[in-house]
Amino acid sequence: MTSLPPMSPAPGAASTTYIGVPTSRVDGRVKVTGTAKYAAEYNLPGLVHGFVITSAIARGRIRRIDARDALAVDGVLDVITHENRPRLASSDDKYHDEVAPPGAPYRPLYDDRIRWSGQPVALVVAEDLETARYAASFVQIEYQREDHVTNADDERERAYVPPQERGSMGPAEDAGDAAEAFAQAEIKIEAEYRTPIEHHNPMETAATTAVWEGDGQITVFDKTQGVQNSQKYVAGIFGYEPDRVHVMAPYVGGAFGLLLRPGYQLPLAVMAARALKRSVRVALTRQQMFTFSYRPATIQRLALGARQDGTLMSWRHDTVAVTSRHEDYQDNVVNWSRQLYACPASALDYRLVKLDLATPCDMRAPGGATGVYAIECAMDELAYAAGIDPLELRLKNYAERDQSEDKPYTSKELRECYRRGAEKFGWSRRSHAPRSMRDGNELIGWGMATGIWEALQMKASARVALGMNGGLEIASAFADIGTGTYTIATQLAAEMLGVPIYNVTTKLSDSKLPDAPVEGGSWTAASLGSAVQQACFGIQGEVLRLARDMNRSLFADCGHDDVVFVDGHIRVKDDPTRAVAIADAMRAGGVERIVQEATAEPGDDESHAKFTHSAIFAEVRVDEELGVIRVTRVVNAVAAGRIINPKTAGSQIMGGVVWGIGMALHEETLIDHALGRPMNHNLAEYHVPVNADVHAIDVIFVEEKDDLINPLGVKGVGEIGIVGTAAAIANAVFHATGRRVRDLPITIDKVMAE
């Protein structure tokens, strides 16, 4: 259930309102009818299939590969290894992409070096997938093993400060003397919190269909969050001119960071297509989805010092996180406290340990989901130590300004999130003492937490074309990973140009379309929306000129802000009788089609901090005898600027909450450190929330007018739904049981431990 206060239309918008109105997905029908095609669903003449063989050791070298028996299988076309692959670029620069961390990127089948267990070491290509997979069992590989380390605790003493090459990932400078302030504090909390490795498990596994076009051209259908990023990657490592590589991903079956970077199936498919001069598909199995890209494990130590009334005096947050040996992947884990709470003295530290694993990746709310979990659990512990209600403690230490850079916020309606969320949840009825609320044999716990995420905008372009027949077309290379991007772009243009929403066609995720970054970071609505808005403004101006030329008296002295576009007409705001059909104006001017392309960039005003905020309230019921935990209610109140589509935005928040339930209670990749590889690399043993785990979720969008963030006033909601959710659930488990579990996930054995 989603509630949303009314929002005023954007300047120059039509009186027929689409923005702010709950709207079903324009791509919904093709998805539910099965006609939407995903990367592994393009059946082409002569298409062949590749099956990836992955390494059986975690570190070492390949001594020998014997593929003779596999090549003897009827239908097998080739076995591609580092010994016979097509030529690749030798420079690391050619392998870098938009979101690559510092270090040397992994090069599939580049040499005999094994960097992690599950690394691709060969590709068997055959006429059909079954034959390729069968033949792969005959490929014999001998390894030279080397000692490996996959346990962060074993390398903790060698943790290092990574190079800061990803913007604001590193901690801010210390403020005040945190050690001295802690020593003088009346209440002290010191605790260690742990989050495990977690793997993406989207419905659609990673896949690429590489279509051999001949004549130095290739077309690629890829599962990706950025078609132009994949295009540049393929062009760079295979020596193509960028315009000879065409990448499309019209539909993506879930991602949220998994494929911001190109997956290894992409270069393998292109490699095979070049070698065989055939179209090739490479789709990873569910088990192979655990061989790359994951949320890194963290070990976080927090020390909070406060006065007796709960006022913060000192804050220390030290984090050790996991990365690979070849890249310095890093998340913004420790900085969030300075945006959330006022504290005169703080010290933050972020370090990495190198392990023999693949490089981690951005997984929904990277750094925020993990860092805020520890921060908000520590605040709950402080509330109990001070004997203060957890919500009251947060209000007492509320930050009116960004503490990192002493900036005001463009907008911050977090207080209203607290109020609306608490009211909806019934927080005032909460009994403070642990184990004080029950229903029969179930202990009831109520916990809460704060959420925060960056409100970002990236440079992006869009093209909008208006036809005389009233048809409207939007085009941009942005992807839609299932978040509703097709729909919000359609809503924006339909309202601004006064055409029915069913007259709008939106084209996305094609590398030939106007430039766009990868879809991630909750920046798509602001970035694409601003570009569409600018392009529509351009069309509005051209239509106004044509209308003025057609009938000057009707639009004498009318500027852009004096007219609206509605029901296929341009009208004077103050006099609806003064109107001209857009089609008539275009016909009179001899114009069949008006096309405008615009590039929107984030503003250069750095004087304000830009964030979304939320307040999460969770109820759990814990079977006192069995330790089984059920999350029975969640209320998430979100302040995220202007909400273009409450229906799709509400779905994003609900999806984030479900993922937060998984983070709190279910998800954990278990590594066999003797072998250096995951043990539960399947959906039977890697637990994710299912229908029975998900109960009532209420989403409240708190009205937040923001004239500074961007012209649309939008902030984005892709990540904020998960941030803080795991902490709210963990705090509710403590309230129910009196047991503080500080390492996720919270499982029965941890709750019942003596």
C-alpha cells in the first residue's frame, strides 16, 4: 500500500496530469505475456552455444588443458582456452569500464593464471547447449596449486587503506578528538558487527548472444546495466571501432549492480563469434552466478560515547572489507553516520583485505546497506544503555546539516518520516523492555532504524520526437533493469506535451541511442528525466513558434511559461479559449515531425548536501521454543523528493524491504575455505525470502519539495528501500528476545545459542 500527497505539475506541464499518478508499467503486457525478449532468447539462424568451464582451484596456474576428447564429440565446434583464443588487447586501459575499481581488471582466458575458484578457464562451443555442456565434462585440466586465502579473519592484520579513486568512497577527515571524547563519555558502547558475502540472484542469469554480422561488425544482446559501457568494453578489447559494435538490452531480468560492469560471458561470446564467424550464445548457469560479483563481507567495529541523556559525544567506525587480489573494490561504508547524526568528535577508518576471490561489485545500496546496518544497531544499543526510546535518541541527535562538510541539505524531511512512520506503525504503544511483548508462545519485537542514500544525477541525453499525428517517441541508451524506467519516461513526456500516454513510444537500452551512463546509484529518474524534460521544453518552444506564426493574435506576447500543452492542444494558461491543435500548427508550418535532443548535466552547485532519507519500523514474532523468526510488519516512510510514479516507486521500496529481510535473516554465501569456493551456490541452499517470508509492507512517501536537487525535484528510490531495513529487523529481534545478534544473517542457531 502506497500513500502520496498531491504534487504540483512541473513548469510548462499539461493540466492533464501523469506525473505523480500511480501508473501501470507500459512494458507490463509484453513481460507478463512472455513476448519480451531477454538476452538469451534471441534465436538466430546458425546460432551455436557456448558452455563455460570454470577453475577447480582457488589460486595457481593451468599446467595443461587436453580438449581432444571434447572435440571428438559430434556437434562440438571448438574449445577456446588461453592457448588458442583470438588476440586481445594487452593494455589494462582497454579493459576498464565506467565503474571499474582501481587495479588490474580481470581478462577472461588471457593467461594461465588462476585468481579464484570458479574463474572461467575454457569455453566449449557446440551446435546446441546440451552437447556443449556434455563435451565440457571431457576436457581435462591439470593445475599447479598455490596456497590460497579466502577467510577475511586470516588477513585482517594485513588490512590496508585503498587508493581513493572512486570519488567519496574513502572516509572523511577526523573531526575533533574522538578518543578523548570517548574517554570522558558517561555511556559507552563498543561492538563488532559482521555482514557476510552475499550474491545477486536475479531471475535472469547473466547471458550474451553475440550476432556475427561479418564485415567487421557485431551485434550483441547482453544482460547489462549499460549498453554503451558494454559497447566500449567490446570495442576496446577486440579492436573494433565503437560504431561497429551494436549492443542492445531492451529487457533486463533484475540486476541492481550485478552487471554494472560487463560479465565475463560477454567477452567469451564475442570471442567465440570472432573465432568461428558464427553467432554464439553464452548463458551462465545458476551455479556460475556465484563465480563473480558479490556484496563484500565486512567486519565493522563501532565505539559510541554519549552523555547520560543520550547526546552523542564521540563516534568511531572502523571497517575491514573484502576485495580481490587484483582490484581494490571499495564501498562507502563508514561515512553515513556524519550525514545522519550530530556528533562533535568522530573518527572513521576503512580498510581492505585481499583474498583469492573474484572482485566484489555494487550490490543494491553498496556500502549503505552494510554500513547503516551497523550504525543503526549501535544506535539501538546506545538507546538501551541510556534508557531512552530508540526513536527519541535519533531525534535528540538529529543532524540539521551534513556533518562531513558542514553543508545544509537541499531538503530533508526525515523528521516527518519518523512521525508518519511511527504513527502508522503504532510505535507509541511499544513497551521498551526486551521480552515484554508476546502473543502466546511468540515473543513480539518492535525495532526501528533510519535509512539514507545519496541523491545523484549523472550526465545523460535523450531524444524526443513529436509527429503531426500526435505520436511521441522517446529515445535514450539508459537501461531499464525492471525499475520502471520505460514508464516514468513515458509519463514525463506525455504530460509535458499533452498527448495520451498510449501515444508515447519509449526506446531504451540500445547503444545507438543518445548517450547515457549505466543504470545504477538511484540516479536514473533524475538523469533521464532531466534530459527528457529539456528535450520536451525544446519541442514546446518550437510548437509555440508554429502556433504564433499560424495565429499571432491568439498567442501575442505569450512566452513559454504562459502556455500549457493538453489534449493535443497548446493553450494559453489564463484563457483556455485561446488554443490551437498542435497538429494544425505543425500542418500550417509544413512540419511533419519535431525532433529535439538534449543533454542534462548535474548542476555545479556544491553548496548543499543531497540525500534521500527514510524511517523503517519492523515487527518480528519469534517462536520462543523453536527460535523461528517471522517479519510480520514493516512500515517504511521515505522522503525522496518528487515521486513521478507512486506505483512503480512503491514497488521499488517494497522490493528493497524484501531484500532487507533477506539480508537480515536469510542471505549468506558460505565459503569452504579449504577449497576456496562457495558451498551453497544454488537457490536451494542460498536462502532468499519467498512468499511465506513476506507479510505486510506499508510504504509512505513523505512530501518533500526540493527546488535545488534538479529541475524535476526528484531524488530516486532504487536503493533507499533496503538501507536500514536489516537494522530495523535486527533491533526488533533484540526487543523480542533480549539477545543481540551482531553478525548477519540472524538464524535460529544464533537466536537460541546459550
